[in-house]
Amino acid sequence: MCSKYTIRSVIVFFIVFFSSSLIKAQHCYVFVGSYNWDSTKAGIYIYELDTTSGQLVMRSSINNVLNPAYLTLSPNGKYVYACTGAQQKGGGAVSSYAVNIATGVLSFISTQKSGGENPVYLSVHQSGKWLLNANYTGGSISAYLLDTSGTIAPASQTISFKDSSVNKERQDRAHPHSILFSPQQDYVFVPDLGADKIRCFAFESSGTQPLQAAAQPYVTTVAGSGPRHLTFHPNGHFCYCTEEMGGTVTVYTYSAGKLDSIQRVPTRKKQKRKDYSNADIHISPDGMFLYASNRSKENNIAIFSINQQSGKLKWVGTQSTLGNHPRNFAIYPTGKFLLVANQISGDIVVFKRDIKTGMLSVTGTKQKVPGASCLKIKQYF
């Protein structure tokens, strides 16, 4: 006759056994977009991340695609959407691919014109029904309906901007550099490097023209700062924008489509420069730390702690990206790793992240990927 302790032990054994089986069965894929400049060469790569060691193993790549410089995933992870034909004069498109979760292989689905030259950023609505795109050189944004098979319909809406700002070499016209949904997905924000504005639109997912006028149509940033990318705190109350030309991050409080600036901090210790080149920005999953990449001469990640009550930033330190031109980076869903895409040196570097201090340490994983420009991480169970 079995005792209750024996029965309990057997139950615990099976729980551990099946949990381990599920963990072993999962995939953690890293999708990499690049500037390949030749469609006969690989443009999108898929690697599998070893979630214990941080090592990367290549699963597949896809060619017949030119300069897929930015990627995003559908909420269910079944589809990859890419900005294609980036930095091609007069050109640009948005394209979709299906993900074979078992093998890590992509297959082409559809493509549509981007609605403006040089598409640089994509976001998908949480419903999976809308794709938004920002065209940097074309000075416009576009919205596309998506069907359940990942097919992109022709643009339902394209909005062009004519603004400019003080730096006539780089801000002679509007240059939307990213486009993101608010935490509740009811507003859309567009940092415009050329106009020194963060534009705002109300988002109506049920309509054919989803981008509508907002009560606060934009906030003006510091003249010549060049807002590039932004991110929201997990609590939804704070927003952070990295300014490419200013070498700074501006902190905003956020509520119902409205941003209010409360702090502006440099992302490097030495500020007396004219060639700042800030790029990407992300917050750790627990909301405790903010990371911003510096290109140009620094080639590092600036690290800040976040005051959980005020949202304000405090300098922690920097970590070299061990490469040239960290255009984009991504944080593993649990916060364990931070992966950097160094575009000019053409490599992906994996760092381990200390969840208590926010600091990064070298894992030894450095994967050569020519023109690496964008990283997206997705866990599949």
C-alpha cells in the first residue's frame, strides 16, 4: 500500500518530467533583418537561441528579398512582416512571410508598395488585423489590412507630412523613423526625426481609415534633437524617446494619447559633439532598466535605472557592443539576454543581463551576419 508521501512523490515526478519535456520542446527563434544590397544574397536569417548558454544556431535564411531592414512579427508568431526595398530610390515595399515553427523556415506570402520611399519601421495591432509602416525618406506613414493567412492588402490609408526643422542638412523635410501603438493600442505615435515632433493619431481598428486626428496631434521635441524610436514602460504610464541627433533620451508621462515631458538625459558622458547617432531603445521586461544604443564613435549601450514612481532615469553605465553601428537590439522575454545587431561590422552579439544591476556581460557569442539591422525574438512552446 502506497503512503500519501509516495503518491505525492510520484505526482511531483510527473509534473517535473512533463514540464521538462515542454521546455525541451520549445523553440526560441531570433529573426534577423539586414541590408544585403543584392537580392541574390540572404536577406532574412533565422537563428535558434540556446536559452541556457546564449549561443545561436542558424536554422535558415531567405533571399529574393532586397534590404529587408526592419522586421516585426504577428502577435501569434506565425508571420513575419518586413520593410523591403529600404534605401532604394523611388522604391520600397512591405512584405509578409509564414513561419514554419517546427523548422524555423520562412516562406513568402505577399508584398505591397510601402506608400513612400525607404520604409524603416513596422508595427502590428494586437488583433493581428492591421499593419502600420513608416517611410523615412518619403515622409509618410501607411496602414494595411491583414487577413488570417498573413496576406497584406493594398494600403487602406497613407498620410504624408511636409514639416521640416532647424538642421537643413538632415531636417529639410519630414522623416518619420518609427511608428508604435500605445499600451492600450488605441493611439499611434510617430517620432519624426525631420520635423522634431512625436506625432499622435487616434486608432480606430474597425474602420477602413484607422488613423484619425488626436486631441494632441503632436508634441514638439527640442529643436535639432531628431526623435527616432520610442518605447512605453510596462506600467503604461511613462514613455521614453531616444533622439538620434541630440544624443539624448526624453522621458514623458503618458495618459490617453497625451505625452508630457518630465526629463531629458544624455546617453553618453561626453556631450560636446556634433555627430551623435542614437539608434534603438528598450526597457527590461520588469520595467526596472532602460537601454539605449549609441552608434558613431561610442558603439555602446547606455544603461539607466528607472524610478518606478516618477518614471525618471538614473545613469548606471555603458557596455560596448563589441562591433560597429548598433542599429538595433532586442531583450529576451525573461530579461536574461540582450542581443545587439551591429550593422556596419555585420554581426550579432549576445550579452547576459544582470536583472538586479541592469549591467551586461559578455557571453562569447558573436555571430557574423552581413548588414544586420534588426532583431526580433520569439519563443514558441
